[in-house]
Amino acid sequence: MASGCIMKSGNLEIFLRQRWYKVQADLSEDTLTLLLEDDENSKDSGFVNGRTTFENSHENSGLPDNIAGQKRIVRVVKEGTNGLGISIKGGKENKMPILISKIFKGMAADKTEQLFVGDAILSVNSEDLREASHDEAVKALKRAGKVVELEVKYLREVTPYFRKTSALSDMGWGIRDESYASVDKRYLPLKLVYVTRNLSWPEPADNMFEVHAPDGLNWCAFRCADSDSAFSWFTAIHSAVSELNHVALLELNETKEGAVADIKHVGWLAKMSHVECWKAMFAVVTERDFIVFDKPPLDADSWSSPIFTHPLLATRIVHTGSNDSLQFGTRTGCRHGVESHIFRVDNQRHLSSWIRALVNGAHGAAAAAKEVSCSVNWNGSDARLTVHYENGFNLCKGDNVLWQYQFESLRSSKDDSIRTVTLNFDSAQYELDLQSNPKPFVFILHTFLSAKIHRLGLLA
């Protein structure tokens, strides 16, 4: 339920069931409240939030022209332990007949193709329901057995009522206010949602924005009167979500798996899956790693199955596109070479916060690690190369120090992307065989150097 004062209020349109519905929207610090308004002027379209077909087909199409007012007998056969696959409303306590308010796709009632939202149920297996209460009707339907004979009559005048009141219920998320009998009201908790623009809607427009549920599956498209209104709403919701992310970060730190380091930054990003195709991802920056999930990791199973985990020590941040681009890339040195990803954010503040979290995280990981070492072959002899955060480079064979240099002495480095790295110091050049792909070492070296420079205040 909504809490706190209303931060923003106004009219929006939400896309559900192949059409736009007008809603009164109220934004508080943690909730977006939607109240469905009169939708007489709503326009149809060919796209549904998250889907390209209308799943409750008998609520919206295939209705015979001459069906209104005609009594019909429909035989429904239940499958296994499943029910009829309908929801009902009404009853004598509401001074209404028992009415079908929803038909679930793929279930027994839907498969008859003879039942519709707006059908009044007159009897069940010859048991009269004309004067039944809602509870009496529910009991009659439950005890009807495997084969159910429904006597129904379609009431055209109630159909717009059900379409309107059930529209927000079909969102798949949020909390419905059951105290509203004649209109639909829904609360969308904003913690861990993803508010963005031009991600899933097939024809992006500057007067629209999207709100994606924390489950990573459900989402809503909203439309405003103009681009300025859309920007204002988007910014307000985005700011509220950003504040709630701080709360979510604390909660995730309390519930994370023990092997996961302290979490420093969380939030949604759009990741490029292939050229100009983006997918929502939930990203976490810990003290050691950059971890990406398909949704927020709220349980042990989620923590154990990320899409990928990259060590910050071996990860570089690269800018992509023009100077005003809202994209950034990551390049990570791995055993197989370099793994690259491109991410998109929604504003410059969002971009800055992610780059800062990743860069500072990498520098912090370098300072915490202090040193890294690896086996190498130099001049035909096996040795061990150590890179220390304070002391620089040290090559040893057993207890014998072969050579050592401070970071300041390094002039350049290069590698062959196969197994060899070359370090060029002031007074000498060394070619080292790392006996595996050199990219992890090269990227870690870059992070150590960057952290040192940053600490010395040479990098803004």
C-alpha cells in the first residue's frame, strides 16, 4: 500500500489488453498508485504489454453477433484436478446475477470457445443460481463434478464494466485495492522495479516510458500527453526508485549468501544482447565482483545462478559512442581472452553512478588484494612474478630475486593474446611466458596502475 506524501499526481495512459486505458496516477516515495478512469476514448492497438497477442481471447473477440440475451447450455469437462478456469463476480448481496468476470487461457472453460466474460450463470447442473449469493455460487461450481453443464445468458451491458475493472488486474503484479467495488485501483511498489524508456515497446516514442516489475517478466507501458510530461513522470519515478535502491542494497546485504562480498551498488541496466537489441539485467557491484542477474537475487538459488560474474580486478570500464551517449562497456580479462559487454542507462546521473561504482570498486579491490602472483617462464627458467600494490614488480626463483622494479619504472606493456607478455622498464625489457592467456594479468596490472595513479591524485 502507498505510504508517505504524494510527490506527483496526474493523468497517464497505461497499455493493457491491446488498448490504452486512462488512469489517475499518484506517486509517493515508494509506490505508484493507479486508479482506472473512464475509458470511452481509449484506442485499440496491436500490441500488449510484454506480449503480442491477447491471451484472454474470449473476453475480447470471437463474440457472436446474436448471442446477447439468448440462453445457452454449455458443457464443460474439467481436466485432471483443475477447475473450470473462470472467475465470477456478483451475487444477490450485490443485487447482481452471478457473472463470469474472467476466463483463464488454456483451461476447461476457455477450450469450449462458448463462454464469454459477461455471461450470467443461471444454473449449474440444473441447480438454479438466479438468487444465489456469491459464496453459494462458488460452492455450487466446486461440487459440480468433472462434467459441468452451465446455463448462461450473455449480458452485453455489463461487459464494459468487467473489461474496465479487470484491466489492471491483468498486469500480473502490484497490489489491488479490493475496497473499490466499481473501479480498479492498483498499487505498484517501486522497490527493485526498473523504470526506463524505449526498451520493450516495439515503436518507441518520446511521450512514453516503461515500468518493469522486479520479477523481470511483467512490465507496463505508460503514455503521456506530450514528451515534457513523459520526461517529468519518468524522472520523478526514476528518482524514487533510485532512493529505494539504497534500502534494497541494505536488505540484500543482510540476505546474501555468505560467499558473496559486501554489496556496494545495485540496480537495473539494459544490456546489449546483439546489435541494437537490449535486455533488462539486474547488476550488483560487491567489494570484489561485478555480478549480473536476470532479476534481483532474493534467494539462495538466485545468488548461485548469475548470468555472469567478473572480478573487478580484471575488469576495465570503457566509454562507448559519442560524448552524450548513455552507454558504457566492460572488458574483462579471462582465460579465453577478453569478454566484453555493453550496457545502457537512462540518464547522465545514472551513468556516472555506475561508472563511479565500478571504477572505485576496482580500485578498492586492488588495495584490498595488495598483490597478485603467477607462475611464468623467463629465459627458459620457471619463476614467479609478483605485482604488489605498494612495491611494484618482483620476479623470483625460489628465494632468489631475479629482478624488481617500482611501478614508476614501467614504460609500457604488451601481450600476444596467447601466452606472452612483454614489460618495458626504464633500463630493460622482459618477455615472460605466462603459460596461459595473458589477458587476466594484463587487466589486473592496468587496475593496479589505475588505482595507484588515482591514489596519488593524478587522475580526476
